[in-house]
Amino acid sequence: MNIIKEIAQLGATVLRQQADKVTDVSSAETQQIINALKDTLASTQGVGIAAPQISISKQIIIVASRPSTRYPHAPLMEPTIMINPSYQALSDHKEKDWEGCLSIPGIRALVPRYTDIEITYTDINSQLVSMQFSGFIARVFQHEFDHLDGTVYLDRVDDNKDIFAESEYFKIVNA
Ligand code: NI
């Protein structure tokens, strides 16, 4: 059975809260949240989702980069469920690139992000996993991680002139 949840929209309190750590990875409740996140993400053109976006203030994200109409140049990866994630930048180097968010429809912006990070998370089997990400996948991770901290990508924009209507963004990427 598919459990497709409504996506919380900018202005909702849950998107501005610090999410709670997951204390019982193997519980039925955690499994239900993960299933709802997976099904909800699969019903969209998004490349990631965070539990607060389905109004659940817990530290669970899915990073699922894939080419789509929203992100035509995204690399393909297996959707990865990350519980209680954290990261460290491997250098101070940041690059600006386009982001959007299912919670902020119709808008895209250029957002500076670390290009190289090391991440740690607990997987669905309660194992601690560390790996390095760079480029677009590092960007998606940082975007989803921010949702657990009550931050949205527009908070990270350097200059309001870097905020575009999605229709203008598509003219640029499809040019
Ligand atoms: Ni988002």
C-alpha cells in the first residue's frame, strides 16, 4: 500500500523546527515514517525529502538523485535512507548552483554549498555509515540536512537576485 503524505509548505511551523533524533531505528513507528517518506518522494519529481516535509519532526532524510524534469542533469543513485545524519565539510570551497524544494513550489535559486563533504548516518539496519559526497549529491544532502534544522534553501541565498521563478529557470537549463 502506498502512503502518500501531503508536503508541508513554506510557512508551516514544522519546517522551522529542530527535528528530534530517532532513538529506535527498528521500531514500527520509524519504519512507517520511512515508508511514507519513500512513497511520498516517489510520487514527486524530487531528488530528496526530509521527514519534516511530511510534518514529522524527526531526523530522517532520503537522498535520491536521479535525472528528472525538475533536475534534468542530476546523477543517478539508489535512494538512500539516512537516519540522524551529520556532516563535515572537507574544505571551505563552496559553489553556487540551482536548487528547488517541494515545500516551496514554483521557485528556484542559486545556493552556495560545500562541494566536498563527509557524512555519517545510521542506516535502516541500525549500522553507522560514513561516506564522502561531492557535487550535486553533496548539495542534495546539505539541502535535506538543513530541513532537520528548520532551515530552507532560501535562507542560504547570497543575493535575492539569485531567486528565480521556475519558468525562468527552465528557460536557462533547457537552453
Ligand atoms: Ni527541500
